[in-house]
Amino acid sequence: MINFAKHPSGFTVLTITNASATATISMYGAQVLSYSPLGRDNLLFVSSKSNYGEGKAIRGGIPVCWPWFGPHRTDARLPQHGFVRTRIWDLEKIEETPDESRVTMLCRSSKETRLLWQHDFALSLTVSVGKALTLELTTANTGEEAFTITDALHTYFSVKDIGSAQVLGLDGVSYADRVEKREETQREIVTVSGEVDRVYRSPSDCAVVDKALGSKVTMKKNGFPDTVVWNPWIDRAKAMADFDDGEYKKMICAEAAAVGKNEMLVIPGASITQGMTLSSEKI
Ligand code: BG6
């Protein structure tokens, strides 16, 4: 069942309930805000201080960063992480079975998007809510010139305590450390005890383990050559107006991404699909 509600900021929020899970999705940003498999807690974190609307991204859930990840490469005035996380998407299609609900949302180029990025595109996101949560992001080039993109499904995982969180699957992987500004190789399981902002060059799956909660969420990736791990820690958390000072203890971002030199070329008439599946288990 899908329920449509108007958020006080004016956009629609879908609440999905089926035999396998519940989830909420904001049409502002096509952003999944919560996902709880049957009998389990919400896997996703959203800040209690988040903005909703007015050109600001929602701080949590799964923002879609597109058509560039991070700051724009040549123009610092352009919005960080692209512009689709602050646009209202169209609802394209809903398909439901008792166990799974699939929602497809669409964002097309327009006069406003051309002011930020001069390309014609159709970007669709299909979210399947079932025993697992699957996101499929399809970038179609509807214009006459090729373009390149970098992007991410910027997942905010909820954790009970960052001190007992781990990211598995990145051992031996080289990464760009964006805090220390150097290249490194991961030598052990990833844990967080300070600011972390890393681009791991690995298309492999990873998992976020919360030892305090006894849960493991596996993230399978398709078409995303990188995994970004981010936690702002104490000082950056304090500097963020849309994030409570202590919330760095409650979240970790592990993001299916294509960053920097892993940009993707999309030629006119072509499309590329990238995806991510989250499935949770008790450990
Ligand atoms: C991460 C980046 O993906 O997103 C960080 O690696 C960034 O550098 C973080 O600070 C949050 O970005 P924003 O724009 O949502 O504040």
C-alpha cells in the first residue's frame, strides 16, 4: 500500500507498507528517507535538524548526488553534489505485489537545470521496497552532445554508536583520504574515531556492521566503481547548521559512487544504469 502525504514544506512524501517492509520516500530529491524490513528498525538516519525544501538537501536517508559528486570541478559557485537532490521529481510509475513495491521517479532537464548544467537528460530512479531495498538510477542522454557524470547514492546508515560501527569489504583497497589529502591503502576493517571522508576505489560490495545493535547491512553495488565513507565527527558536526552536534555518533555514510577520474561518458541517445541493494541481517 502506498500513502501520499503533503510535507509541510509542500512536496509529496510516499509511505510504503507491504508484507516485507515499510519505507518513506520524498519526491523532493527522490530521496528514500526510511526503510525498515519487517520487524527491524529503520536502517537509515535522518538528522533531527534537517532542512526540508527551499533549495537545501534533506540531511539523511539516500540523497541522489548527480550529475557531479562533491564540489563542481571548475565552478565553486555551483551546488555541491549536483542539483537533483534539491529538485521535485515526477512520479512516473508504481508497481506493487504483496511483498514488494516499486516506485519510479523521473527528473528531466528543464530551463532551470540548463542554468546549472547545459545538457539534456532524463534521470530516473526506481526504488524497490521489499525484503531488500534496491535503487536503480538510469541516466539517459536526450540531447545531441555527449556528457560525463560523477554521482552517488549517498546512504546515511543509522548506527547505535559510531564506536561500535564497522565497514567491511574494503580491506586492501586504495583510497583517497579527503581529510588528510593523500592516497592510502586500507589495512584493516574500517572503523571511525575521527573525521572520515574517503573515496575507496572499489566496485565490490561492502557491509555496515553495528556491533551494538547486532546488525549487518550489506550494500551490493552495480555500476558504481567507488565507495565513499563519510562521518563529519565533532567539529564538522558543530559547523553544520542542519545536523545536531551529537548526531555524528548515530550515523555513518557508505555511498555507492563514481567519483573524479571514474566519471562516466554518456553519448547522445544512450543511457547507463547503476544500482545498489541493501539487505540487513542480525549477527
Ligand atoms: C560526502 C563527501 O559524500 O558528503 C563529504 O565526501 C561531504 O566531503 C559530505 O562533506 C556531505 O555533503 P553535503 O553537501 O551533503 O553537506
